[in-house]
Amino acid sequence: MALSSEDAFNLEVLKLLLSVAWVDGAVDQQEAQMLLGLGRSWTVPEAELQALMGQVKEGTKPSDPNWELLKTRSDDALMAARALVLADGKVKPEESAFLKRVVASLA
């Protein structure tokens, strides 16, 4: 079954957030649970969500999101990425650098 446009966008935002979480070289359990919860709250199909979370379990670098799709709602994508970076109350230099790359990719 093909994804709706909303599901496709939400899946790409999750890929973006997974990349943000990975910026320090690993996705911790709290980050993984948050991403899983977001995906379910956004009703991303479970099969797609599990495939994405499989990358977390394998400890592999996440695939890049579809920047062209994210550009269609760049403000929403950027707001989600910033929220994840700020979630722990500390912005690490690598997170700041990654956010700059996100801004450039969404321009």
C-alpha cells in the first residue's frame, strides 16, 4: 500500500530526527523510544516505522531523508529537528553544526 502524502512526510521527518539523534554516533534508548512514539502518534505505518527503527537496533548510520519532500514543509521539518536538539537542554557543537547543515539542505 502506498503511503499517503502526510505519512510520507512524517516518515521523512522521522528519518531527519534519527539523523539528528545519530549526530553523536549513536542513538540512545530514550531517543529511540521518543522516535518510535512520535511515529506511532503520527500514524506512520508500523512496517515503515519498524524498518526505520531496525537501523537503530543495528547501530548503523541512518539513511538521509528525502530533502526535496522535507522542503515542501521546511518550517515543520526544521522545527522538529530543533526541538529534538533542545530536548535535553544542552546543545552540543556537533548538534549545532548538524542543524546548520539541515537549514542549508532545506533552503
